[in-house]
Amino acid sequence: MSATATSTAYAFTPDERRRGMFYLCLAVGAVGFTIAVQMGLNANFFKDDLGFTARDLGILEAVRESCGIWALLLLALLAGVCEPVVGAIMLVVFSVGIGGYWRAGGFGTILWVSMIWSQGLHVWMPLPHSMAMALAEPGKTGHRLGQVGAAGSLGFGLGLVVAYVLDWQGVAMRPMYLVAAAVGILGALACLRIPRDISTDKPRFVFRRQYWRYYLLCFLEGWRKQIFICFAAYLLVEKFRVELGIMLLLRIIVRGLGTITSPRVGKLIDRVGERPILFIYYSFLTVFFLGYAMVDDLYVLSALFIVDNAFFVFGMAINTYVNKLVRPEERTATLSMGVAMNHLAAVSMPLVGGFLWMTLGYEWAFVTGAVAGVFSLVAVSFLPKLQELPQAVGSDPV
């Protein structure tokens, strides 16, 4: 690809960039709000309302996460549709599924509505990163991704605060899912205000051997992340009987930290590169997983839960890394392939973790997360240094 083609791929005016980022952040914030209510309630909802076991949770998560693989096919079928419109449609699907929790009464119903909202969410997942990178000025990709991450954290935190207030006022968990769904619909409307010419004539699939480091990191990230998402909060509820209000407060603290740190981490990635950031990220996460397995104190585990969650913002370095490799017209397809790689692990690890929890003890579920952290550190050692990476978005793959 020529330098001219690269530089004119997305010729947005400053006003268009500002407007696009504003509405993108609104949409991401709305999704953060909705998923915050879902994640904030689920451990208590599944345990206290529905009586799910760790094995039930593992099966549910494995089936739900399979939607991340199907998302690759759906994005390929929608390759000619502009990304804001795709995003709006998927957020409606996402919101309908979340609202379905209001009436779900058993494992089968929960499974179906979870697959509906999960499919919408997983098709949506690569779109905010792709749109933010398209709207970013040269040299400010990390900063713009950080702003989007901060918007998500702010929305997530607001969702948790609303859920906490509703719980404090005695509102049952099920109606809270309807509130979350309504906010998700507002996010879909915000998508329609983003410039429509971000994405046209995209390839349906992109799988390049030059991107193998990115694919490997996505696979390992799905392995590690799903062990945390599936079992960390459940550990606090199952073993220590932590109530819903306390769980929501822990998540509120996490998202406050994320809102503050996300833009700063993005700027740091722009300055020092992805390799040192990811090395720090996975080093600490490996220690955190060993902590879940070895520590038996509620207060220490609660602090660990907060810090572990807050470290998720460092994961944006995976996307800034691949952005330096891909052509602009291949960005969304490449990111969606990364989502699929992520979910190859995310489908299996809840089943493995649930089996280990029920047969050998909860400690072994978290040991598998530590193993993923070690493998991730090895993978990071293969990344090029900052000066070895192409700095212009859209340069030819290396």
C-alpha cells in the first residue's frame, strides 16, 4: 500500500473526529453501563436466585463464549455495511438479550438469553477499537483508545452505582436487567451519530502468518480473562458469602480506577511501546492468579480482585500493537479474527476451570490462569521493540 493511500484512508476533518469520538464514547459508555449491571449481578443472581454450581457456570460461560467465534462469520457477512450501523444493530440485539434475564427462570432459559446478548456483544467488541483507531490522529492511537477505555469504565462505574442504589432501596435483581437493557438501546442510537464512512469495501476474512504474535496473545488473553471473569467473583460469593452490595462496591472502586488510569496508560503505550507494558501486565496477573489460589483472607482477596480488575486497561496494548501492522481496510477484519482467537480459549477454559473446581478444588482453577500468564510472558518476549515497529497506521505488515 502506498503512503498516499495510507494517509488518505480516513480523511476526517477535526470536527468529524471530535463528533465521532464523542458519540463513540457515549456508545461505549452505554455498553459499559449495561454490562456492569450484568456482571455486577450475575455471581449473586446465579448463586442465590438460581442455585447454579461452578460446573453450571462453566458450561454456561463456555456456550456463551462460543458466540465470539460466530462473531467472525457475522462480521464477514456484514463486511460491506458501515461500522456504526453494524454497531447499532448489534447493540439492539445485546440489549434484548440482557433484558431477557428479567423473565429467565432456569438454566435452559438463561442459556438462550445469554447467547442472544453475547452474540450482539461479541460482534460489537472489535468495532469500538476499529472506529477509534480510524478516528485517531497520527501518533495518538493509544491516547484515543485510552479515551474510549475511560468512557467504558465511566459507564461501567455508573451502572454499578445505579445497581447499588437500587439494591439499597430494596429493588429485586431482575428489574435491574431491564434498566440495563434500556441504556444499551441508547448506546445503539449513539452509534448512528458516528460518521458513516469509517468502513467500506472491507475484506471478509484476514488471516496472515505475519500476525501470529497477535493471534497468540489474543488466544492467551482469552484463556486468562475467562478464568477471571468466570470464577473470581464467584469465589468471593461462594466461599465467603459476600453480599450483592459489597460486590457492587468492589466493582465501583475498580471502575473508578479504570476511568482515571485508562487514558494515562494509552499515552504511556504511545511513548514506550507495547512490549514493556504487556510484560508488566502479565507479570502482575500471574502473581494475582497465584494469590487467588493461595490466599485465604477475604480482605486480601477483595484487594486482589480490585487490583486485578484495574490492570485490565493494560490489555489495550494488544490492539495498539496490531494497529501498527495492519492496513486500514483490514483493521476490523483483523480485530475480529483476534476476537475469534480469544474465544477459542474462552470456550474451553470455563469448562476446564469448572471441572477442576468441582474435582480438585477451586485453587486449581486459578492455577490454570497463572499458567496462561506465564505463557503470555513468553509470547511477549517475541514482540518487536518499539523502534522495530512501523509507526504509521496502515503500513505494510511485517
